[in-house]
Amino acid sequence: MAVDDTQPLISHLIELRKRLLYCILSVLVVFLALIYFANDIYQLISAPLIKQLPAGASMIATDVASPFFTPIKLTIIVSVFVSAPLLLYQVWAFVAPALYKHERRLMMPLLFSSTLLFYAGMAFAYFVVFPLAFSFFAHTAPRGVLIATDINNYLDFVMALFMAFGVSFEVPVAIVLLCWSGVVTPEDLRKKRPYVLVGAFVIGMLLTPPDVFSQTLLAIPMYLLFEIGVFFARFYVGKGRKGSEEEDDPEEDEPE
């Protein structure tokens, strides 16, 4: 390989290292700012369960080090979530020079909207799903069984739900990207509405407790988000493929 050929690769690796360093520093700064409130953050996350526990019940720690490490673990995860806009910006700054102008005009709104939708999914899980789910679990315990949830197991459970609902709320972004790339069209998606509705309820059944009410609370928002994605996708349909093929003004639309 010639020396001239290695220069772009080296410059890209240096840029990637810089962006990764910024990401790590962003998470570290947020973590250091939140570490003092680690126990308070855990109390906030565990509040939906504690409110549903019967009188005299409480959470427990089956591992000696859990009371110390579990809040720290949660604080690290929260630091990543809080730093998400900065992390996405670093990803954007790294890939933006290789994108065409019409691609950059699309990606910025998608990055912004995907972040908001992910946060919205987490908020929906915390304020709507958690109270219903934990109330269901607390009131279906067999007689004589004392509910005492391990703090580490609880953290793993709620983080899985946060991720599930956060990702589920990304449906509009996924639909826009599919239509933008030309994989599907809004017309095709409209014809599949009955299947999407059934699929939303199936996903709701898998991600929520086995009661119709909480399943519906996930299925209906997912279907509404599907309709929102189909509505906005009509403005982007086929533009990814079309924009790449148009050569009317290559100097204006070439990657930087």
C-alpha cells in the first residue's frame, strides 16, 4: 500500500479516536456530577415498586456489596442516557463529512427526533407501565408470600424495560429511514396496517405483564407511532436513492 493511500486511513483513525475520547469524557463528567446522588437516583428508580409493596415489605440486598455497587451501576447507566445527545453529536461529527448535503439535511432531524423518542419511551415506561406492572405483580402474589425484591435484580429488570420501550418508540424513525432508502413505500405500509396492529399487541404481550390493560398501553402508542412514521415518511420516500443518483450539480452535493 502506498504512503499516500494510508494518509486518509490514518486521519480517519485519529478523528475516530478524538470522537471516542470526547464520548468517554462526556460520560465521565456527567457521572462525576451524579455520583454524589447515586442513592437518591436509585430511590427515584425504585419508587414505582416501593409504592406498590404491602405494608412491612421492602427491597433487599442478597449480596454484601450490592448496596454500594448497585447505585453506582445505575449512575453509570444514567450518565450514558443523559449524555446521549452529546454522544450522538460526536457520531454525527464523525460521519457528516462523508455524507451528501441532502443526507445531512435528513440525518440531523432524525438524530434529534430519535433522541426525543427514546426519552419519551423511557418516560412512558416509568410513569405509566411501571405503576401498572408492579401493582399487578404485588396484588397477584400468593397468600403468605412476602414480596422482597433484590435491588440488583430489580435494576436489571427496569433497565431491560427502559431499553425495550425506548427502542419501541423509535418506530417513526425506522419507518422514515426505510422509505427514504426506497426499501418500502408509505402505500405498502398502509396496506399492512392490520398486520402492524396485531404485531403491536404481540409485542405488548411480550414486554408487559400478562394483563390486557398494560398490553394495550404499549400496543396503542406503538401503532400511533407507526401512523406518525407513515405520515412523515411520504416527505422522504425514495429521496435517499434519488439523491444519490442525481448528478445535476455534483460539486454542490458531493461529500466534504
